[in-house]
Amino acid sequence: MVSKSIATTLIDDTSSEVLDELYRVTREYTQNKKEAEKIIKNLIKTVIKLAILYRNNQFNQDELALME
């Protein structure tokens, strides 16, 4: 599990602003705070996993093209 401190070191200010806005939109759409938090938490975990794999050069050329 990714802790908040690790997430804040890996996510830049722009990404943080995007995630904040996405949370607001998700909460408005679902009308449920808990569900919106769960969705954003899963999204953050996925983004961090991809960032770690990218930084450690774990993707082949096809996967890099797909990510871009």
C-alpha cells in the first residue's frame, strides 16, 4: 500500500491539482464521498506503480508507445 508521504513525493503539483479536480468531479458524479475517495485512491496507486516502473526502465518499446 502506498502511504500519503510517498504519494506526495512522487506526484508533482500539476498532477496533484488534476487529482484534486478529478476527486471533486467524481464526488459530484457519484454523490458519495467514500466511493469518490476509493476511486481516486485506486487511480493514485496505479499512477504511482506506473511511475515506478517507468523510472526503473521496466517497459519495452511497445509499452512506452502505449503510455504516451
